[in-house]
Amino acid sequence: NKWKEIFPTIVTKATTLEVIDTGIFGGLLHLMYQKMHILSPLVAPREFFFIRYFRQINSSTWVLVDVSYDFITQLQDSVPTRSWRFPSGCIIQDISNGKSTVTWIEHVQVDDKLSTHRLYRDFVCGSQAYGAKRWIITLQRMCERFAFSNGLIATPTNELEGVIESLEGKRNVMNLSRRMVESFFEVLCMSDKLDFPNPSEYQNSGVCVSLRKSNGPHQPDGFIVSAATSLWLPFSKEHLFNFFQDEKRRAQVLGCLISTGTHPGNRISIVQPFVPKENKMVVLQESSIDSLGAAIIYAPMDLKALLSVVNGDDATKIPILPSGFVISTDGRASSRGTNGASTSSNTGSGGSLLTVAFQILICHSQLTTQLNMESVATVHTLISSTVKKIKAALHYYD
């Protein structure tokens, strides 16, 4: 559970199937299942059954090693690719000043029976999609977020801070936002969400649509339609991130910014939408950026419910239905420097991959065939018009 929580952008599902050894022979040995994903509905997930071995080598060094194991393959709910993990994992070394050195190794063989979508071919076939660097950068980002959440790093001064005075209140909002972000990332693995016989790609338009019944108190009760699409844009990820983060374009900040990292874009915002009749409704939004990509994820919620979380109420009882944007580099050599960093200009030869995803609650009662098709058409129109507006605002016409 902690592993999935630390790497929500990579691990969409993880299960311990059997504890083989509890340390009698010097280490822990677990049989596990893992599903990995790219944050786009256009890329099929990778699945692994593997043995995981944990061991403390000495007083300051730990090792974690995974290797694939051929185990009851019929348990897999979908097998778009055949993936094998050769000895992979990480070495953690305590360097005695409250910090650690982490060395990561990924050694994987993948038999792509279905070709990777052309938009993501460079990103996946290179080392950016599933390589060791992605694991390390994600680990760094989440450790930084954890440090800010627990007051281990002093938050930068901001004129809008002070609305939530206590560290506990900020931590509660950060936990609620983390659940929102994790829920959003899970939705992008849309092959798991097709509970009804809908087309997974609506009218071959590139917009993937799924329909499902909510599965717990953490989501609004009823039927939920989700739609997502991915596209290439000739702009750097930094340019797109700044575009989507500009509250002047989308709404106004209500008066709360919680930093989740040293980069000013890594933050949680409480936003008041420009909807006069919805003065009791706010939007919880979290944005983040690192050297491989960025995300802006948001969900509407009742202001009273949000304040109850600040004051210590159980955040898991508040239903969240997030939507948002995911930005990544396109994996092309022209947009990377020698160290893998983005070097493209706003409109240079390099570019970025943008995923747009929306979720809408459509009804609380029985779902009819007519309502089914109407809801699919509505959300398809919504996401298509949004993409057109994004291109127009960026002055990009393909």
C-alpha cells in the first residue's frame, strides 16, 4: 500500500499474493502482483507477477530486488503486453545526516504484441516512460511533498498563506488532496472501468469514454462517466504548465495556498469558480511539476465539507470526483538535452504530450440505454470543445 501511495503516477495496482519468507533466512520474500501505467488512456498498462526480496545488508544499507515469476497468468484481467522483470530494484544507503542515497536499476523485457500508440512511441520506447530515472524523480518529488506535509521543511512565505493556521489543518487538506490525485490517476487506466458495453474509443475520435457505478463512499453515489484524450502540442511542458496554472484564466484563488515543494508550482490551492449561484462551492486543486512532466488536478466540493476536514473530520468520507490535465515530455531527442532535461522552446521542434480527463456524475438511479448514450455524447462533446479552446488560447492550429 505504501509503495502504491509513493508511486501513484507509475503503480496503478499492487497486491501481495503470498508471504514466502518472513526473515528466517536473512530477508523478507514476497510474491506480488503489479500493474504499471502511463498517464494516458492511449497506452495499455504493463503487468507483472514477481518475487520481491528485502534485506538489510549492514547498519546503513538496505536492498530491495524484484524478479518476475510465472504464476497463474490467468489471474490477469487484461494482457495487452507480455512483460518480464529481470533483477530490478533499489539500494538505499543512509548517509547519516537525515538523508539517503538511492540507486535504482530497471531491467525489463517487454513483448509488445500490440504496437504502442504513435503519440507515445518515443516516450515509451525510450527510457523515460518506465526507466529508473522516472522512479527516482517520482521518489524525490513524493519525499519532498511528505517533508512539507509534516513541517520538516519550512514553507515559503506567501501573502495568501495564513488562512489555515495549524500544521494539522494543512496536513489534513494535503491528505485530502493526495486522495484526489490518486483517484484521478487510477481513472486514466480506463480499461478497468468499462463496467458497461460502451465503446472504449468513441466514434474513433481519439476520445476514450467509460461508464461505471461509483464504488464506495470516496466517490459521489451514482453512475459516473469518464472521458479522456491525449494529444501532442508544440510547446514545452513548462509553458503548458504555466498556462493551466494561471488562475486569471480559469478562476480566482479563494485565499489559501499550501506549498508541497520548493518549486512555486508545487502547491495546493482552494479556488472559487466564477459561478455566482455556487458561492458555497469551491474547487480543490493540486499542481505539481518535475523534470519529466507536470499535472494540474482539481475537484469541486462543498466549502462546509472542506472546512470540516481542516478542523479534523475524516477526509475519507468526503466524496471526490477529480478531473485534470497531465503533461509529459514527448520523448523525442530534439526536446531533450544531454542530461534528459527539456530544452525545447515554447514553439520549437520539441513538444509535449497533454492528457485531458473529465469525470461527470450523471444520475443516482437506474441507468437507461438512452441516458447511457446521451451521457457519453455529452462528455465527448465537452472534452472535444475543451481541446479546441486550449489550442485556440495557445494560438495553435494543427
